Amino acid sequence: MGVPDPDFRLQKQLLLRFITNFTEGNQFKYLEKLHSYQEQELKTVVIDLEDIAKSNDLSDEEKKNILDGLLKNSKRYLQLLSEIINEVRESPSDVNTSNYRPQVASEESMQNKRFATEIARKQYQILLNPGTLIKNEGLRNIRASHIGHLVRFQAICTSVGDVKPMMEVACFMCDECGYKIYKEIMQENFTPDSECPSRRCSMKGKLFLETRESKFVKYQEIKVQELSEDVPVGRIPRSLQVQIKGALTRCVGPGNVIEISGIFLPKPFTGYKAMQAGLVTNTFIEAMRVQQSKIRYGDYSLSDANLDRLKMYRNEPEFYSRLAKSIAPEIYGHLDVKKALLLLLCGGVMRVLDDGVKVRGDIHICLMGDPGVAKSQLLKHIVKIAPRGIFTTGRGSSGVGLTAFVQKDPLTGEMILEGGALVLADNGICCIDEFDKMDESDRTAIHEVMEQQTVSIAKAGITTTLNARTAVLAAANPAFGRYNTSFTPQENMNLPAALLSRFDLMWLLLDRPDSDSDTALAHHVLHVHREGMPPELSFTPISSTELQSYISYSRKFKPHIPIKLTDYISGQYAELRAEEKEAGENSMGYSTARTLLSILRLSEAIARLRWSDKVSTVLHVSC
């Protein structure tokens, strides 16, 4: 026995009662909102479904029926809400839901009323906010059974299209009698009427499109991809097209991790593709709500209580070590490396000279060491802490995949530019594992990004420059798999000097046998496997949320190098160059003027952690 069809007249009456009678804080929430929108240009009505669940004007059975329809037949109920808002707008003081009855009218008056509803839809954009009524589905779990339903999921935005005008209601005017007809556009293509349908038109004149009376809305199409941690082993991440309209446009950028609530709808193929596809259709999401899952550093807002707590951390004598130890506390040791990663998260200050030349403030770090020293785990933990982080591997990445590539837009057929991993990580961190496994031709593609922080493209008639203001954190193995002390450091690293000079810090993590440290490491690993958490430490680790808040507040400071420290820094740089000259082939690195800039960036990052506007002591430079 099938499920009975809902009585939409009754559902409309219940929704009208809810819109006109729901109160919040002794005020009619939606009724007053509609009245306030009368004189404004942008009119967006957000219906919170949780308000229906706690409404006192509806019975429990009525609430269940309305919510079931809004969640499982969202598109149809949006039309009902559009008609209700039109009735409330026309006579807001005369609405009486107890005496509501559908009126019988002639066919032409009913048609005019429907056209008037379409005109009213030119003034409002209705959005549904499910709140906590639906759970956060994984992108992979959205299936054919969810078509027409309101779904919520988390994904990463990989590409963002341009904002373009989209016709929702087309207005046609007769050239003989001036009669206007409104037609709602439900698909990408439509067939316009050719003759005037009015009975008063004796000449049956032709209809022409009246763009001034038609309804155009802002339209943007984005592409989202499944989060890497949600992809099963051996599978590729799934992608989905999302259509954003009206006030929701221009709120998403490539690389943002977002939470989307929207209606899962089919999108039939048209033209020749429809003949090939048959009954198969494509799918998309019509967005109702878009929210950033990871907040950028500049968007953090700290309360007085949180700021006082951060000040308490700042006033501790060993606050630098405690902040560093709070990065991946389940990983044993590597305190100095964690301190360097903390400086990478904080970063230096980008300088813009008078002639427009930019000196980067992001810090690049390379972790080179033996297998099994937790390099990859550190990289994945940094991706979780950073507001914007991209994780990739050297063997699975190409030069085009890291920078940018050109493809054809499926909507317009034009050639468009899609950003790679480094572009998606703009104003964030790009972690590249197995850096030594990359082909040399692919590795050279990131040279410009690491120093100039731009990606220059000249492909398929597209010549442009993309921003890639990202900090690079790379992990690599030595040339012989493990570090061989019988060879020079340069032979073990096996990376070109042009690339090594772009890293601000180069760490060698060696796995050397030691009885005491090996025993402590074994006890730590066994405790983590047994309890699922690190053993008790001598301090309480700072949570990831508080660590992000501390870093975001630290990045507000713009420290500078005072004149009294210039002689000290220049002397240390000259001494470093002299030591490398004496060491010859046994030198650990290759120092250039970039090394001097690295010293300045690291000093500024430490000063930021101390909430200082200048590098005031020698301790900032030497620690």
C-alpha cells in the first residue's frame, strides 16, 4: 500500500499559520521580517526548520507532516512558501488563517494570480535552514534515494565559477495589445511562446522578451570534492556540482572547507547528450546554506574570557615549549621540530616596498630524515591545525596539478583555468610528502611559488598570474633511503641548490640507536596503542582550538627589526658564510641572501609569538 499524497491545501494553511503567528522574544519573527523587507532591495527570507519543531500553534502531528514535506519534498514546499509570502505581502494585516479557504476564480484570473506570484518571487529569495534536524551526511553517502531531499554535507571547494545573471522568470509582451505573460524558467533551456494567449488580442500578435520585467538572479556554480579523510581506501574522491544563487554567491573560494545544506536534484541532459544518456541524468545541489567549516585567522573573534586565557599562556615562563609540545602530543620527542612548525604556522610579516616589490613572509620548511621518524604524521597534523591546508604526495603530484591547469567549462564551453594544490592553499599551508620522489620537471614548477608566491600561466590563450601565497612544508627521505654518514650532506640531500636555498629551515631527522631513547619511545608507542591517547605528560596540552586562537591573535602583530640589531644580524650572517667557506664540501648547506631573509622571518615569527611589535632582544634572533 503506497503512501498517500499530502493535501497541499492543508499544508499551505498550516505553513501560513506558522509564518504569521510564530513569535520569538515577544515579536512576530517572520511577519515583522517581511514587513521590514518592504522597502529594501535585497529580500532574503530564511526559514529555520527548528522554529517549526518548537512552534506552539501546530500540533505534533502537523509539525511532523510539515517537516517531513520540507525535508523530503523541498522544491514543492518552496513554491508553497512563495505563494504564502505573496499573500502576506499583499495584505499583511488581513490574513486570517482560521477562515482560510481557497477561492474559486475564472481561468484567466487564476492565471493572472499565478503571474502575480511570479512577480512576487522577483522580490524574495527563500532559503531553508535545517539546523540540527538532519545529520551531516558524507558526500559519498548521498545517493539516488536522496533526490528531492534536503541534505547536509561537508566538502572542499575545488573550483569556483564566475557570477552570472540567470533568468528565473521571463516576461513576454505582445506587440499588438501590450499584454504581458510571465513564464517561470525551471530548466536551463526553454521554448518561448510565439503568439499572444490573451482573449482580448484579436490580431494574435507576436511576443517579444521584455528583459526589464524579467527576473534575473545572481548565479554561480562551484565544484566540491570529498574530504581526503572521508575517502575509503582504494577509492577516488567524489565530486559534485553546487548551484549558488542570490545572496549566497561570492562567499566561497577555492580551497575552502565548507558545509553545504541544499536540495539534491536531478539535471537531465539536453540536446545530443540526452539521446546518448537515455534515462540517465546528472545531479547537482541547489544550495540553501553555505558555511565555512574552517575559520581563517583574520575571522577569529575572541571573547574577553578567551583572551584572558591566552594571556595566561603567554605569561608562562616556558610558553614557547608548551605551545610546541601541544602540536601532535601523541608523537614522541621532536621538540625542536615542533617549535619550527609553530613558527611556520605563525609566519613572518610580508613586506610591500614602495615600487610594488613584495618580500614574502611565509616560512618554508623541509623535513628530511630516515624512514619511521613520524614526518608524515607531523604533516597531517599541521593540515588539521591550519585554517587552510592541502596535503599531497610527491609521486602523486605533477607540476600542473600543483600549479594550475586549463579545462573546458561544461556550462559555457569556454576554456577556464583551474588552480592546483598550491593555488588552493593560498593564504594557507601546502604539505608535500615524499618530496624526493617527485620528477625534476615537476619539482621545478614550485620554484616560482616558493619565492615570488605567484603562478604564471600562458596556456590555451590564457595568460595570467595567480596568487599562491602559501607556506610549503615538505618531507623527504635522503638519496640512499637512509642518511649515510660516509657521504657529504649535499650527496645525501640530492636536491638542487636553487631549491634548497628557498627553504628557510632544513631539518635532518636521523634514526640513531640509543638504549634510553629507544626504551622511552617504545613505552610511549605501546601506551598510545593500548589507551588510544598519549601518556600523562608533565603539562596539560593546549587544545587545537585554543592553539588556533593563539596563533590568530599573534598574527595581528607586525614586528620589525630595530636599528640596534642590524649590526648583530649582519655579523652573524657574515660569520655563517665564512664557516661554510672553511668547511668546503663538508658544508651542511648553501647560504645566500635568502638565508638572511630567513633569519629575519624567523625572528619576526618568534616576536609574534611573544606578542611584540619589534624584535627587541637578541633572544628573538638566537633562539
